[in-house]
Amino acid sequence: MLVAFPGKTGVSAAARGTIGGAPDGARRRALRPPGATLLCLLVGLVALRSTAAAQDLSPSIFQHKIEVRLVGYLDARAETVRPWRQLVVRLVGTPGKEREFALTDVIVVSGDASGIGFIEGLLPTRPNLFLAGDKELIHDIAASTPDQRLKITGFIASGSRWFLVYRFEREDGSAER
């Protein structure tokens, strides 16, 4: 419906947003070429991929990996070892349930994190960590006794609870793997 004003012509407020009975959005979609949306998405993906390649970013889960050494005792009583934190861990690939890990020290070997911040980020969830890696290595860790001090070294992605174990040492200092 057209409304006349002195010196101006235009569309009334009631008719604004429609042209020929169709809403503005429908009119815009009707004027857009059929493959335009898909083309815009593809251009965006190519730009994102080239930006990631230029910055040498990989889509890996360990994009922001942290190398950490956990020192402590598996299934030890807190009164006997006086841990800094008591963690609940699950040894992936071994039978059984969650196990207690009395953490006495945490060392960030490489990466942008502090040991305290790394552990504090794990505390609200149960189990705190999933220890994964070579089956034989995980079974050897599971066979440790509560009086053996363990040094478990591995990688974790920031924000993850999956800890990829690649080495551990027992109390006597000999490297197991």
C-alpha cells in the first residue's frame, strides 16, 4: 500500500518488509543464485584451511600438547605417603575399575602450562585421568605395588583427561620403558 507524503512516495509501515506480498527474506533468497550458499561455505573452508597451513597448525588432538611427569604411588594410602593431591585414574586396557594415584609431584617437561594449573583442571571430574599407551607399558604400571614410587611421563592435550604414557620409572630409579 503506497502512502503519499508531500514531495515523497514510499511504502507504508504496514506494508514495509513485503514486496508483492512476499517477505524481504524470501525475495532475497529468490534473487540468490542456486549454488551461492554452498560456494560461500566452500570459500570459507578453503580460507580457514590455508590460514591453518600458513601457521603450521595441525588438526591433531595434541595440537596444544603438554609433556608432563607425574610422580606418586598407585593405590597407596594417603596417610602413608602424604600426597599433594589424590587422583582417580583409569588404566585403559586393563581389567578393573578406577584406581587411586597419590600424586606427590607434577613436573611440566615441555609445554605452556603450570603443574598446579594442570592438576587443578582435572580435579572436578571422575576419573581425573585416563592413562593410555602401549598395552604392555600400561599393564606394567598396573602391576606396581603401593609402596613403589612411580614416575609416569607422557603427553596430554590442554583441556583433555587422556594422558598418553610413553615412559615410567619405579622407585629404584631404573627406567622400565
